[in-house]
Amino acid sequence: MPKHPVRAPDWIDAAPITVTESVDIAASPAVVWSLIADHGSWPEWFTAIDRVEPLGAPTGVGGGRQVFAGRVRIDEEFTAWDVDRHFAFAVVDSNLPILHALAESVRLEPSDVGTLVTYRQGVRGRTGFGWAMVVAWKKPARDLVAALGELRNRAESIDG
């Protein structure tokens, strides 16, 4: 039984806290996807993450992974897996006592440069802790900007 509700990617629009960041990458969607689908490489470009391990199937809707960032542990279930186009997950378990729900979505679209990557996060704190979640989510939002810059650098070095 999930500790947190499984939220589909479209829930992000209704979440009380949303973060959206985009980056244009001079690489093909296939190259960018190869980095997103390689869970073990996430700590190399999303440096706020220390380690990622598969939970069940490592690919496809219903698959999952466990992510460690400092003392934070989150278990994710994949809610979208459309090769070269869309990856999304919902947090189903964590050691974050103020978190009620978290969903993230990464969309890849061909662009004049190569690939436009749009990464969205939707977050809801537990009842009575919404204000604390707003404060607590400022750092992960900043980390996302840096991560997308590193994703761009890594993808462009592969496709360049």
C-alpha cells in the first residue's frame, strides 16, 4: 500500500506547489532520453541526488526506483514511459513526514536547437504543513535548474 497517493502527470497542474523549468539542448531526443532512462546516471547530472536503485521493473509504467539525496529516501513509481518523449513518476513512499504527494514529469519535444526538455514538479504537503512544504521545496526547485544545465552539458557532449 503506497504511503503517498499515486498522482498522474496531469495532477501537477492542480498541485498547490508547482515548479516548471525548461532547457533547449543541442542533442537529439534519443540522446536526451538515454540519459533520463539511465537511472544510475542521474546523480552525475542531477547532483542533489546521491544514488538511484531500481525497484521492480527499471522501465515502463508501473516500474520504479528508489532515490537517495542526503538523508532523504523516496520510492517512485513510473506513471509515464513514452520513449524519447515523456517520463513521469509519482512518489509512493518516503521518509519525508511533511510530504503528502509529489509527481514529476519530463517531456522531450523536438526543437530548432535539438530537444526542448520541460521538467515539471507538483507537490502537496500534509494537512497543516503546506506552508512548511513551500519553504522546504525552495532548494529542490533550485537544484532542478542546475540539474537541467548539467543534463544539457552531458547530452551535448554525447551528441556533439
